[in-house]
Amino acid sequence: MFRLPSTVVLILALTAPALAQPAALDTLIEEVTPRIVELRHRIHQNPELGNREHRTAALVAEHLRSLGIEDVRTGVAHTGVVAVIRGGRPGPVVAVRADMDALPVTEATDLPFKSTVRTEYLGQEVGVSHACGHDVHTAVQLGVASVLAALREELPGTVKLIFQPAEEGPPPGEEGGAELMLAEGAFDDPRPEAVFGLHTFSEMEVGRVGYTVGPAFAAVDHFYVEIHGVQSHGAYPHQGIDPIVMAAQAVMALQTIRSRNLDPLQPSVVSVGIIRGGERFNIIPSTVHLEGTVRTYDPAVRDAVERRMGEILDGIARAAGGSYELNYERGSPATINDPELTRRVAPSLVRAVGEDHVDLLPPTMGGEDFAYFANAVPGFYFRLGMVKPGTTSGGHHTPTFTADDGAIPVGIRAMVTLILDYLAGTGS
């Protein structure tokens, strides 16, 4: 992370369209923030996993309708909510998206509104918490809706609000997330010409925002491997075919894809996250299960990794006399911030929080299914500082992840400014 050079900030400020916002914007944000913070606490205390966000969706829909927004559609992609604010003046249509789902992570913070929710996930009892900041994302977007609804008569265009379930992925065997929302018409009637989104960042203080030009988040793939041998007594390994040894060789050999088969300048990750096999210390099992993730940006690199995984597993299994099964599932594609759109809207972030509080960020190997929306229309996705100055936060997807309420008004101001500038810059 590094600060934008002053020359870049100056160019952005000079090339941006005039800010289309009332003088009362600060007052509006100040007025709505206490209620929005309260809603964030309710969402945080009642987290729900992907495709199960029933209470969260009901809260969202209730708040939107309380603002006088009549066009509120629920049940999109199971639990998603789509609402439309039509401005009193003609102009373009834009979309803004927030994700609502939580994670199977037991919260270990000292927040007075911490989650104590438990549920069943993949056959196991787990804690549930907003360990990635989606409660903040949802709250910020409810705040954006509150401000834009108050400015509806002056709004030069239309804003589509998308509250998405299952960004972290739907449960196995189910469809969900951004891809299903699009399939069920989230971008239809009216269709936006651009889409915006934000995500908290556990390495950035409250008051700061950051963005990446072009590739921002990696494509996310999920692989499953079953390595088959022949079971035998641990004292007589020569009487069987050991899948544990094959699995150990496979884990090490898969790392050579990144180090020996791909251009070292092309970003990629091959990680094994699960190894499972065996029932007893003195029995060589018949099967070992491997599971993991692949992260890439280039489609050709994505293809090469999948191909080499099959070749490596085939060679190891054949050499040992065993066999294997590989199931390679392609998830969300890479999230690319449209360069032209980014150049156009980045100055809005500068105006919203000040030039000294905007950072240009390098790409990350994390994934984001906002990519599906950004593949349908030009998209821009930025990061929101969430760490209270002078404190630390646990990383994303960890029990100690802690996002400060102070991020909420900053996020509202940044997104509202961006939307208003965009609408004014292309309206009649």
C-alpha cells in the first residue's frame, strides 16, 4: 500500500467532473449514521451463512421500504434484495452492490455486539460471525440508500441497489452469489451502465480508502482430489499401495507448477488446504482426500495450472500403482477495475476523503465474486479502511477480525460522492 503521488492527485482533481452534491451532504450523512450503526450492530449480532441470509434480507428490505423506496424485490438468488431509486431528473443508471453473508468462524473479539450464533455447516456445529466485514458493507449501502432517497428529487439518474447473498460461496450442491443474481435478472429493467462496490480492508485505518487500476482480485478455483491405493497393515506396507505417500508427493509436486511451469512474472497460487485419510495408526488406508484452491489472473495460466495438476497426479499415481480422481471447479473470475471507469471515478474518492487519505493498492490474490457484475458492465471496486487508529485488527476470515464503526460514515460519503459525481458527469 502506498499513497498516491501529489502529481497524480492533482491530475485526478483537474480532470474530474464537477461534484454533483448538495451542500447539506455532510449533514445528511451525520443524521443517518447513528441509525445505520445500530443496524450494523444488529446484523453483526445475527450473522447468517450464504444462501441463509433470511433475517438480514428482511432487515434490508424493511429499511429500504421505510425510506419510501417502492421498487424493492426480494428473494433474488434465494435471499438477495434488489431495489431501485429513480431520480427526479433524467440521467444514467448505475448499480452499487453489497454482500450480506457471514462465515463459519467463531468470533473472539471484545465487541459488545459480538456474535454468539452457532449453526451446522457441512455436518459440523460451528460458530458464525462477520469475519470479513460484510456487515459493514451492508450497513454502508443502507446508509447510501438513506442519503440518496433523501436526495431523490435532485438525483440526475437511477441507482440500483444490490444486496447479495453467498459472496463467500454457496453451500456445496447449491447455486448462489453474484452469478445467480445476474441469471435471475439483477441487472434487468433497468440495466446499469456501470457497477460499484467496496470492501473493508484489515490493513487500512478508518478514514482511508484505496483502489487498484485494472486487475484487483484473482480468479478463485477449488479442486478436489481422491488418491486411491490398496489398504494394508502398517507393518506390511509392501502388501498394499500407500495413498498417503502418493498424497505427500502430490502436495510437494503441485508446488512446482508455480515455481517451474509458469512465467515467474505471472501471479498464481496453488494451495492445498485439506489432507484427510486414515482411520488408525497402524493401518495404511485405501484413499486420501486432498482439497485446495488455485488463484490466477490470466486465463491461459488458469488453463495451464489445471492441465499440469492432472499430469502430475497421473504420473505419481501410475508410478505407485494407484489411481486418482481430480475434480477442478472454476469459481469467480478475476475482478478487473475497468481502467477508463477507474480514471473517471477515482477523483471522487479524493474529494470524499482528501488526497492524503487515498491509496493506490497492488493486486491481491484474494477473490471476489463482484467479478461477475464487473464482467457484465464496467465495474469499479475500492477498499475501505476499517481499523480504529492506534489499534490493530485480526485479518480477514479470522476470529479476531474487528471492523470499527467509524468506517461506516466514511464508506457512505465515499460511495455517495462517487455515485453523484458519475450521474452528474454523464447526465443530460
